Amino acid sequence: MPKVYVGNLASSVTSRDLLEHFSRAGGALSALAVTDRVSGLCRGFGFVEMAEVSDVAVAFSLLNNSELNGRRIRIEPDPSLGNGKARNRNVAS
């Protein structure tokens, strides 16, 4: 399942807020607003799991630079996936 990174989140954003916001674009399966262990507040970023790659494109077109809890959010491909290439080092390019 494709994931997107969401940046510039307000400290008040919860995982539920993030999921509800992305549900407007359709295809959002789950969301995680990364929180600080001590304060419990959002650390300014999170991840949303989408059902299909096409849902990522729709979410980007509808929600990138949209406002959530007073801040303009930024959507990018999940950075842990690199630049879309397989992580298996044994695969010849």
C-alpha cells in the first residue's frame, strides 16, 4: 500500500484529524501523526496510507498546500521508500 509523508503539521493535529482530512480525497486507509513522547503533541509530520497509487495522485492534487488546523500542509512520497526504486541491493539496475 502506498504511503505519503505529510509535513508542516500543527502541534495540535492528531492521527484522526489527518485521516479525516485525507478521507476528503478518498482512498485513505490509515494515518499516523507522529507525536513527541513527553508532550504527546504532534512533531510536525505524519504518514497516510492510501489504498492505491492513483489515490496518492488525487490526494496530492486536492490536499497539497491545503490548510489543516491553521497550517498549510505539504505532501510528499514516503521518504523511507527512497525515490520509488526497490530497496533490494541485490537487484541489478
